[in-house]
Amino acid sequence: MTKNYMLRFKCPQGDTDEMLILRNREETLEQIQNSSWHFECSVHGVQQEIPIETKEMNAPVSLEVQPTIRITSGKALKARRRSKRIHLRIPVAVYGQNRAAGTFREETATDIVNANGGVVALSSRVALGEIFLVVNRATQEEQQCRVAYVGPQEGEKKKIGFALLRSAPHFWRVDFPPTS
């Protein structure tokens, strides 16, 4: 018998609480409580944490009744973007440290950017939530970033989505159009 769960998360930066609804799950409440889940902080983007609160929901969830609950699906995440994505190739250097291979430095370029981060192809291994440094090679500006997405292997590289840890609306030297 499947169950519905409501999970509450605290953003690691401590700014906001976020809710996540899991529907038709086979896991027990204890399994849900002890697993880390992806959720999207409205301020810092996609995060991965263990919930600070978990409840089994007996009745079906109605978004009209509980408007603060957010459902994380591909469409929902895309609809809540803070800025438009732009396909733009900007040369960058990525510096980081991973648990398996130690420190790394990789020259690459962005595939996509937005006001809050971007996507690059990396051969270095990184995991969700890890922090690395991105240097815009045109301006030599640096920004600390958090890995928000790790794509499937494409040849020797993976697409890595990252979120800037601090607001830097002009890091890419682009005026981003509004999201609507």
C-alpha cells in the first residue's frame, strides 16, 4: 500500500523552510526520515538535505487547501526559476576539491547561464551539494558555487548545474530578461 508524505526542510544557509510532498511512496516513515532528498530553496536553488520534519498524510493533498506546499516536479522547478536561462558560452575556470581525487582545476566554458548560476561540462567528479569556485576568465571575477545538478555521463564529461552562493547579478555581464 502506497503512502503520501509531507517533508519540511531547512535551507543549509538558514534563510527559509521549504515543504515537499511525496506521493504514492512504498517507503516507511522511518526510511523517508533517514534519507536525503532534493528540494528547491526559493533563495538558494536546489539543495539536498535530510528533512527536519516528516509526516505521513492520510488524506489526499489539495494545493487549494494548503497553498504553502510546493510540489517538486520538472515543470514546477522550471516555473519557479528566478531568472531566464540563456545559452551562452563563457570561458571559465573551475577550482574544487572532491573526496575521491582531491583538488582539481579545469578550464571549460558555460553552456547555459542565468542570473543565479549556470551549467558547465566537467570531467572532474563532483557531487550534489559540493562547493567549488568558478572564475569568469573574461573578467577574472570569482564566485563560490554549489553543485545543484549532476547530469549523466556524456563521453568523458558530465553536465554540472551550479548555483552561485552569493547574489551576483552581473557576474556574467548579461542583463537577464524577466522570468514571465
